[in-house]
Amino acid sequence: MSNLPAFHIVIPARFASQRFPQKMLANLAGKPVVQWVYELALKAGAESVTIATDHEDIFKAAEEFGADVVMTRTDHENGTERLAEVATIKGWSGDEIVVNVQGDEPLLPIGLIHNAVQALADDKESEMATVACPIHREEDIFNPSVVKVVCDAKGRALYFSRATMPWDRDGFAQSPKQIAEDYPALRHVGLYVYRVSLLGRYAQMPMSPLEKWEKLEQLRFLHQGIKVQVALTKELPPHGVDTPEDLEALTKKLSVQ
């Protein structure tokens, strides 16, 4: 995308993980997981790619494979706060664009990053962007682990939820698990793009009641009236590394490529 605006990529890389401790440094086909993500991000054409970590072991590993790495505070509640600290350290201006690429997504399509960056650049009123794709499987519609999003006419998020939405009042009343062919369900994909000015305000935003109940960080922005543009993609990107089983599956996949 030759007309793509300039953007930065930050890869938050926490050492602790409840389901898979130290997964960022886990060996994936000969390289740490976070190195795969860093090398993938380098191919996206960003102005800069930075690993943001809170642990010395990740910092040292990142230095060894030649990454630009920043040591951040250990008291951040989430990756967004870590991004905000990096933006301050780097001295980025408020109108610059920064992409949060999760450190456990070694197969994230670069096109997805480009689409989200372009979506934010094209919508001057939105301060952040994310991604969604159609839901095709009935079990996903009713699965609370699958986060849904509904959008307005301009493609901006109206709400994110673990609940089934939109609710087909008449259809579900007749057949509770039957999905109509034109049912407009969208699955949220957790890739976020921000204007740096928003990151600077994020730390002062209190947790919203919506976020408290749904356990979805992005609802804090909607609660504050922040406009969130949603870039659409046709299909769900490859699964990341959440568990040792995921690591094993990805290792097998990469070994045959």
C-alpha cells in the first residue's frame, strides 16, 4: 500500500502469563516467540518497531537478536498503558499513529496491520481503530469467549460484547441456535491502532462499568465517547500462542513450511 501513512509498531512483551508463563521466550522452531513477532513486524514497513517489556530476560533476549527494546514499568495493567509509556519515551507527537502488535502473534498477517492503519488514517474523527471479521460458525455466535462488535453506518464500533449480538429477536425465538443467512455477526480481532494523543489520555481514564462486567478493555474508550473505527477482514487471522499446546501446533506448522 504505497499511500499508507507513517506508523510505528510497539510489541508489548510481558514475562508473566497465567496460562503460559514465559511464553514470549518459548522456543518456536529455533527462535523465541517474540523474535518471530519482531521479524514479522519489521516487514510491515513501519517507521519503527519497538519491543516493550517489563523483564530483564526478555530485554536481554531482544538485544541479542538485534531488536529495539525498551524497559517499561512493571505496574502497567495492560498493553495500552505500556504503549503510552513507550510513546512518551520515544517523544512521538500526538498525531502520529502507533500499532499494538501482541508479542504472541507470530503469524499475524501484515495486510491486517495495513488495513487497520489505513482505516484510522481515513477517519479523521476516530482516535483508534481495530479489526473485525464475519462469524460463520453458530457455536461462535453463542460463545462468550468470542468477542463480538456491532458498528454504525460509518464503520465505527457501537459496542463490544461477549454476549450474542445483534440479537435476532424473532429468529432466535423460533429457533434459538439457528442463524439466518444474512445475520450480520462480526467477531472482534484484538489488533489495535491508536493516535498517540489518545494514549496520552488513557492513563487518566477510569475503568468503566461496562469494562468491569464484560472484562473488555476497549469498552473504556467507548464509555468515554472515543470513536473507534473498525477495519473489516474476510477471515480470522491465524491463532497465536496462548498455551503450550498452541506452541506445539505452531512448531509443527512452521516446520513443514
